[in-house]
Amino acid sequence: LDAPYRDRLGGLVLAYGDLRQGFFAAGEDPARLAQSDRQTDALQARIWTELTAAVRAAPTATINPALLETTNELFDLAASRRAALDARVPPAILRALTLYAFVAAAMLGYSLASGGRRHGVASTALFVLVALAVTLILDLDRPRAGSVTVSQAPFTRTLDGIRGLEAARLTPAR
């Protein structure tokens, strides 16, 4: 894009990246997530306004369709990540897992109480494995707060690359 649209959109995209980074840092705090959602919606509206003005200023530019598609994809990815955060293991599955764990514990207790002590190691291993499976499923249900987390490194690298391009563009040639 030509100036001034390039400059304004470049700054807005960087601000958007910083805002999305703040969204990831919000963890599972509902108040911080709601604030991030409001700020994201407002910034997306500003970006669309600037982009619309840029497209109208040069309606025959060959970059326009790609620019519109890329911006739309950028916002769709943000919505997809928010939806993934909101997705949880359904309560019916959690109840079924709990029931399975109790049944396994009852079977283990019955087996050990009826003189099956020679299988104590195998029975204990089974109980531990069931408990670990339930714990892992619960941990995976919280991708930003559990021990298994989603890395933000690719996002951070991309944002750093955009910052570098913007800095290089703004640095006067010698």
C-alpha cells in the first residue's frame, strides 16, 4: 500500500499483534479475557475502516483481494483461538470418566479384599493408570493453565518479524 494507508495499517497491525499477545497472557481470567475481546473488536473495526479506505483509494490495485483475504483470515484465526479456549470437555464425559474411575477402584478393592493380594502390583498399576488418564484429560481441557500448554512461540516469532519489517521500513536509507 501507499502512504498514508501503509503507515496507519502497519501501526494498527502491530497494535493488534500486541493486543493478541495480551489475550494469551490473560490466562483464564474472565475479566481480562472480556476486556481483551472488547479491545480486539474495537481494533478490528479500526483496521477494517482503514483497509476499506485504502482499497477505495486504489480500487484497481492488484493487491486488494489478497489484502482483504489476509485480513479476514487474521481475524478468523483470532475468533478460532477464542472458540478453542471456550471449548471444554462436556460434563457428561467428565461424569463418565469419574464413574469409570470409581468402578475401577471398586473392582480393585473387591479383588484385593477377596484374597487377590498376589495381583496387588498389577491392580495398583491399573488404578494409577486410570487416575493418570483422567488427570491428563482434565489437564488437556485447560490448554492455557495446565501442565500441557499451547506454545505461543510461533505467534511471537511472527510478531517479532512484523516488528522488524516495520522498523526497517521506518529507518531512513543511508
